[in-house]
Amino acid sequence: MSSETIPKTGILKPRVLITGGAGFIGSTLTRYLVSHELAEVLNIDKLTYAGNLTSLREVAEETSYQFQKLDILDTPAVSKVITDFRPTAIMHLAAESHVDRSIESPSGFIQTNILGTYHLLQIAMKYWGGLDTRAKRIFRFHHISTDEVYGSLGDSGLFTEKTAYDPHSPYAASKASSDHLVRSWHHTYGLPTLITNCTNNYGPYQFPEKLIPLVILNALERKPLPIYGTGKNVRDWLYVDDHVKALWRVLTDGQVGETYNIGGNMERSNLEVATTACDILDTLRPTFQGKSRDLITFVSDRPGHDLRYATDSTRIKQDLNWEPEESFDSGMHKTVKWYLDNDWWWAPIRSAT
Ligand SMILES: NC(=O)c1ccc[n+]([C@@H]2O[C@H](COP(=O)([O-])OP(=O)(O)OC[C@H]3O[C@@H](n4cnc5c(N)ncnc54)[C@H](O)[C@@H]3O)[C@@H](O)[C@H]2O)c1
């Protein structure tokens, strides 16, 4: 272990402050770190419509897990929590994350994603500046971001870490802004930052407004399955467990100041994603009348809908030896089965929305 890396075991067990730990990726990350005894975790989350403490049911009673309901914009409270908890790392996931909502109502995206990140950087700087030399060397501020900051691709090519930013939706623009802030806090003030830009995630505990759970749950209820435009928009899909393993690899072994793209190398059109989910569902629930894929309904396209995202993950593969473990088919099978087996989690959300 180099002196620059966060110790994974021993007396100095990492103490990780996770923002947005009640969301889809944050809760998967929290469950992973706590259940594998990799870190002490303090989760701070405002519990917006997307935050759900039931996603953390299996770790809620663990001594290495704590939760505080907090808005990252509440700087005095966040500052106090950080001073008390004394994290060795901050993994910043709290965000407004749904593109459609950002088009309808961008204000919350500007507040949380841009201003929230700014305030967190300022608090982190103050905290980091007061640490002793060794703790200072170990500390990391890891910003979890998206490949949507790079804009849209044509039929070929991949986003690399050198691709110029060209965000198109208010969501993507807010994440691009926060990436720029994080990078500048490293270059200007020396804050030890890491940035990861990941492709579309899917898996258990994803809020039912997102494409894959929406298709599964609507098909279960024999409702129409809405697909934007002609369904040809392509995304590179990554199973969420693979994403959180990549995040931990970057946090523990990544080069300070560096950016890592994380992709699944699993490009699929939205139509292919929907038909795959439908066909798996029909295999697991053979009692349905008719084929689930016949419920697919094309609806007016999202304004400014980017055609294709796909990410080159060469850097994280070569430098940090990370590769996704799930194929699209295995990940989708696990996901559909999880939604079938866990209506205790999604049924209350569906009936409230
Ligand atoms: N889902 C994806 O496919 C994907 C891909 C790449 C990157 N990301 C990024 O990963 C992060 C997590 O994404 P997700 O899909 O888990 O999102 P999510 O919407 O499921 O969860 C976001 C969490 O942040 C919390 N939150 C929102 N505003 C807050 C505030 N002001 N203070 C404290 N907490 C607040 C919410 O309550 C929620 O628990 C985001 O930053 C997102 O941009 C997501």
C-alpha cells in the first residue's frame, strides 16, 4: 500500500461520509461498504422523493453505519457533522438526477447539484486544511458524476476523459458545472479530489420513474410501456454493483486530481432495453396473457434527447484493474427478478406517485 492510498484495513478503517446515500447508487454503495466491512459510513441525505431509507434496511442496525437527515445546502449543519465524524473521505452523490424533471423544473438542479457541491467543497476545504499532515495526505473528496456532461455521440466513437464537455440538458449542465468546480478546487486550492463519470446505471432499488424499473413494473401491471421517440437512443448500461465497486477502487487507488470514466461496454437502444426486460419478465412470469413487449408504446420524444452515450473505460481498466462483472443479460435477469421478489420496496413508492 502506498502512503498516498487510503488504508483499507487495520486501525485506520476508512471513515466515509456519503452524501445522497439513500438514493439508488448511494444506498448500493453504502450497503456494499458496510456489509463488506470496508468502511465506517455516515450517510447524509435530505430524503427528497428519490431518497428512501428502506433501501438501507439491511445495514440500518450495523454499528459501522449512521444516518443523518440533512440538506447539503445547510452548511452549518453539514460542517458540524463533518467535524464530529472526521471522515477520511467524502463520496459526494447527493443530486437531483432525473433528466425529465430537470427539463420541467431546473431550479432544484441548480441549487443542489451546483450550489450544494460548492458549499460541500468549501466545508471540505476548511476541514481538510485543519487536519494533521498524515490525515491530510489520506483525505479524498470524490465527486460522482455522469457521462452526460460530454453531450451526444453520433453512430460511432466513445467518450474519453479528454472529451470536451458539451452538456445538453439542465441536469447534464448542472453536473458539468459541479465537475468544473471540483476540478478547480483541486487545481486552485490543492484539495485532493477524484471525479468519476459513469454511464447509465440499472439494478435493484432504482426509483420507478427510470426506464428499466418503469418498464418492469408497468408490464407487471399490464400498463403501456412508454418509450421516447422511436426508441433508437443508445445508452451504455452498467449494473449498479459494478459501479460501486469501481467507485471504491477509484477512491482507494485512484490518482489524486484525476478523472475516471466508468462504462459497461453494453450499448443498447432504449427499445432493446425494454424488449429485453419484457422477455425476461415473460420467462419468469409465464402466466401472463400475451407478450409484455406488445405493451410498448412510443410517446413524443424528450426535448433535446441525446442520441447516443458510450464511454471508453480504458483508463480505469488499465490503471486500476477494474472491469464490470455482469453482462447486460445477467444484470437484467437479476434486476427483473429483484423487482418481482421485492414489492415491499416498490409498491409503497408506486402507490404514492
Ligand atoms: N443513475 C445513474 O445512471 C447515474 C449515472 C452516473 C452518475 N450518476 C450520479 O450518481 C449520483 C447518484 O445518482 P442516483 O441515481 O443514485 O440518484 P438518486 O436520485 O437515486 O439519489 C439522489 C439522492 O440524493 C439525495 N439528495 C438530493 N438532494 C439533496 C440535498 N440537497 N441534500 C442531501 N441529499 C440530497 C436524495 O434524497 C437521494 O437520496 C448523482 O450525483 C448522479 O448524478 C447517476
